[in-house]
Amino acid sequence: MDMDLTSEQELLADSVRRTCARHAGLDVVRKVENDPVGYPSSLWEQLAELGVLGLTIPEEHGGSGMTMLDAALVYAELGRALAPTPHLVSCVLAAGVLQRAAAPEVQAHWLPRLASGEAVLSVAWLEPGGGYADAGITSTLSPDGDGWRLSGRKQHVAFARAADALLAIARGPDGLTLALVSPTAAGVTLEQQLTVAGDAQYTVVFDDVTLSAADVFAAGDAWAAWNDAMLDVAILAAAQAVGGTRAALDLTVDYAQKREQFDRPLGAFQAIAHYLADATTAVDGAETLVWEAAWSRAQGRPVDKLAAMAKLYACRTFRDVTAMAQQVFGGNGFTVDFDIQLYFRRAKSLQLNWWDDRHLEQLIAAQVLDRA
């Protein structure tokens, strides 16, 4: 694995960092908390200008056709800035599932629009008490003449209010099946959820929603496509966690150098210094694991275990380091006036979303035990 970045990769990362600084500063992050849309349109437009929205979409569909390592560099910068965007759900997961499971005409309709930022897709996947495995999906797709009827309840549907369509997964006569549903269709109701990160997540209820035959696809094959696309999501969420951890650690080191107690900076106390040393070691380890997973995906190697390991360790590191940072900040760390709490809350959210620790440990254990 070559850890040296090319000049093009360095330019890409720098461009994303400067774009986030201009259009998604922490003041913007604060403003969009609990906002129904959940992200600034100016940031979305600028990321489209950079070609970042289509970074995992093939060039024949208007995308940038970059590697997973390129994408990980982008996500480290998005994580560093806590940039609020629907990129992960729309341009990575939804686009990835369409690439793997949708008919050519469906791909031709949606993928170029996702790559250009003209359209946003969200995914209606998780259900109350259902967990992350396929067994937790109980929503139903029933044949109805030449079309279908969709019924069920989904939660944690990211950016649903801003989406042009929801990519739903439900049980049809032949097994798990995919459907594209308009969030404004008759029988669809959206209710915004309050989350620890203040991001735009919704509970979505499908009450006997009428769908055309063209809206339903991948009958019986949906889960394989979904799970494979989620490996990309896990790697990029891990890269996002690494970027966020580094930013939070930078804030904490700066505070430890400037804040004084007993006429000495906090960093001069051995206990604080060792906390920071441990955090630096952990984030370096997480970054190495993320780059290995991204590099392996770019090389076409199996990443079933690596992607899960990267997500598990990087998000756990993000959460642990930001929790330590709040202790270093003392009472200030728990007030909304200081930025460190923004990182802590998003660290916990990222740890819980896009496969949580328990599910990741099950995935890794399955790989380990299968090889035993």
C-alpha cells in the first residue's frame, strides 16, 4: 500500500478544504442544526462545481470516476469541517445501489442528475427495532394490477425533505425489492426526528402508496446490492470520522497550550499530555486502517472485513477522542459556545449510523470465524 499522495490528490483535498471553509464554516454548521433541509445550497453547488458529487459515479453517467482512495481524501476533509451534506446518502449509497441493481434506463435517468447535484436521493431502509440486518425489514410491496402498493414505516431517513425521491427497500413476493418513491406522493408522511447531531433525519410512513411497475426493481436481489454499496459507505464514514477526529484534536491541543491553571498551560500537566499522546496514536492508527480499506477497495480486493473494521475503529476513536477533549476543556466543553461539543455530538451520531458497533462487530466476527 502506497501512502504517498499524488499531486492531484493533494490538490483535490486542498480544494475541498477551502470550499468547506468558505461555505460550511462552523457558524454554518450551527445554523443548519435541526433545519428541515439540513444543508446549505451554496456548499452543494460548489461541491458540484468541483466534480465531487460524482466522485464514485462512473464517467459514462456524468461522474468523476475517482477511486475509493480519492473519495476517502474528500471525506476526511468533509469530516474535518463537519460539513452538512446529503453526499453520503445520495451520491454514495443511493447511487451505489442504483449502479448495482437498477436497469440501464433508471441509471441513465438518475445517475447524471446525482453527479451534477440536480437531484438528491435518500434511502428508506431502517425500521423501528429492526436493526441493520435484512431480517429487520418488514415493509411490504404488494402487486396491484400493473403496479404496486408500498406499506411500512421507516426511520432515520436522512434529508428526506430535500430528496427528489426515496429509494426504499421492502419485502415483495420474491424477496427484498427496491422502489423509488416520491416523498410528496399520496400516502407518504414525513416527520422530522430530533437527533444528537441535529441533522435532518425523518420518520417516513408509507400508507398503501401506489407505485408504477417502472418504480420497482431488483426483486429478490436487492440485499446483495445494498450490502455491497454499504461497504463503500462504511469506508467513507470512517474517513469522515478520521477527519473529524483530527480537527477536534487540533482544537484540544490549541486549548491545552493556551489555557492556564496554576500559572502553567494545561498541556504541561502530565495527565493532559498523556491524554493527547494517546489520542494522537489512536487517530494515526485509525487513519492507517481507513487508507488500507480505501486502497483495497480501489484495487478491487475484498473489503468485507476491512470496511467494517475501519468504520468500527475510526468512529470509536472519534467518539473517545472528543469525549476526552471535552474533559480537557472542562466545563467549557459542555457549553454550546465552544465548538468542541459540535464534534462530540457528531462523533456519537456517526458511530450509531451507517452500521453501528454491534452490527460491525457481527460482520467482523463472521469473517473471522469463517476463516477459523
